[in-house]
Amino acid sequence: MELSYCTNVHPAEDLDGVIEQLARYAGPARRAAGLDRLGVGLWLPAPLAGRLARDPEARARLAAALAAEGLEVRTVNAFPYTAFHAEVVKRDVYRPDWTDTRRADYTLDCAEVLAELLPEGAVGSISTLPLGWRSPWTADDDDLATAALARVAAGLLELRERTGRTVRLAIEPEPGCVLDTVDDVVDWLAPRIGAPIDLDPVDGDLAAPPRIDPEFVGICLDTCHLAASFADPVEAVRRIRRAGLRIPKVQASAALHVEDPADAAARAALEAFAEPRYLHQTRALAADGAVLRVDDLPDALDRLRTDGPWRVHFHVPLHLAPAAPLGSTTEVLRRAVEAVRELPDGDETHLDVETYTWTVLPGGAGDLVAGIAAELRWAVAELSGVAAERVAS
């Protein structure tokens, strides 16, 4: 599995900013982690992706900047469309959703850029949002999203035929969205996969329902989101495989775990994570196995039941276990990666460390280069076999 870290932690919105942050953070983090080579999971805001897709000179500048720092790109994060570091992001991160043609356009722009940046012989991946926020969402919205994803799959096939490069899209389930869990993505995507159907081959009727090619559209397993849903990571991976779907990408991330949310010290510690920029969906596990849901941590502190453990969608640094009585879900990450690595094509899955929350951590980010490097060293040490051969001697 190829290891990278996601650059959505950095606020750059234009090419100069991206290049500056590769030099300021990514290259130094690679060296500090002791890696001969490092992958970066690029976040390209939509305007920049559009420019790069149409400007060969701009792409060449980016490629040169990556090479200068010993970096390579195999995956792109196309979940946030733009302004991921605005003062308040919250549900804006789900806009535009997959009913809006801008979402497909943006995704295809990212694919065009990625195809040119890929190392020779490598396969690329792009993660994307799970259709949109859960409401409002209608059957008509389902149809629009299906058509858009089928269009992207067709575009990725055309890209491969034109360039010889394979790029796959990975739908990332997230709490609160239309596709909240792995089960939701499988249940939604599995009936829609396959070759296009010709209902009337004589007349050439093109009104057949669109089909989504599973060669080019699969699932991104974000292990923070997986943990927040209290899902079994091994069974989640197996369910994806049984459905005939790929896992092009794993986002290596950890959620906050609170064993006793009724404890006063635990609640006081949680309050420090209730920050205003990002949405921190919170889940409680009831005694009967039901998962109770609240859309943001401040609301959970007001009204979520406290007679069972909580998990909070807050990406905590992998190597920094929160101080007791809080904990993190790195064990879910370990088990998920192990299960993916056992798949026949598991070595093709990209492993992208995605801790975008450094700047909103209680106490601040500290030395970001040192933090990113420490996470990468943790990943090499704890996720056995992942990029270990790339550690500099």
C-alpha cells in the first residue's frame, strides 16, 4: 500500500500557494520522517483544478515542485470543493453535491491533472463526498447523482483510453450524509453498477437507466468515519468485497472515543473539541446495539444519551492519544488496513493520512512539520508493511 498524507490540512487555494506549502511542509515532513520518497494526497480547490486541467505549463510547474521535494502524487482529495479553511465550513463542505453538474466537472478536472502527475505504471484514486448531506434528498436527486457518477465513470474510461493512465473514483461515506455508512454506500451503489443497458437495441433507445462502471467507481474507507459509526472494520471491508466493489483508497484517520460520556472530566475534555469551523458528528452506542446520532458535538453535549460510549468525528493525530479520559480509535484503523491488505488487490489501495484538524486542535497545531512527520512514522511502524521499504537508511 502506498503511503501519503493529505494536503487538505493546508489552506492554499491557488498554484503559488500549493507550491509554497509543498516546500514549506511536505518536503520537510518527508525528510523529518526519514522517508526517501513521500506521497501527497493533493487537495485541489475547484478553480485550481480547472486551471491545471487546461494549462500544461501550470501542470509542469506543479510536477517540478513535487519532484524537487521528493514527492509524488497517486491520490487526490476532491471532497471539499473550495474554501476548506474558511472561518466556518460545517455543512458547506457538502456543496455542491452530486446533483450539481459542477461536482462531476470538478472531479473530471482532478482526474485529468492526476493522470499526468502519476508515476509511470501507477494507478490513481480520487475521493469524493457521499452524494451530499442527507436532507433534503429525493428520488429525483438519486437519479441525478446516478447519472453524474455514470458520466464520471465514462470520463475515466475515456481518460484511460487516451492516456493509458487509470484513475478511480472512491465514494467516502460520512456521518450525516445521504450515504452515512459503508452499508449505505454498498446498498446504494451495488444495484447501479454494471455495463450500460440498451433497452431497445433495434431503435437504439438511449433512455436506459445509467449504469456506474465498478472498474472506475468504488469506496473510500475513511477509518475515522468508520469508527464513528461503530462498524466492525473487518466486516465492512468484506461486505464491500462481496458486493463486487473496489476500495481504491483508505483515509488513515482516528476518531475521538469517550467510554463514559457521563463522566464530568470527560465532558469537560470534550468541550475543548467543540470548535466552530468543522462539523463534528457524534454517535452513541446504546445497550441494545443501536447507534444514536447527533449532527455536531455541541448539540451532543446538550442532548445525546450518556449511558453508552460516544465516538466523535474529529480527526485526531494518529500518534497522539488524547489524554484520559478521552481516547482514539486507532485500533479500528489498524484492523481496517489489515483487512484491506488481505484483499487480492489490496496492495493497489492508497493509504492517505488525513488529519485536517491540526489547526483546530485544543492548544493549536504546534510545529506542523514535526506533527506530520510523527504521524507518518507512526503509520510506517504501526500499519505493518506500509511503505516500510521507503524509510531512509
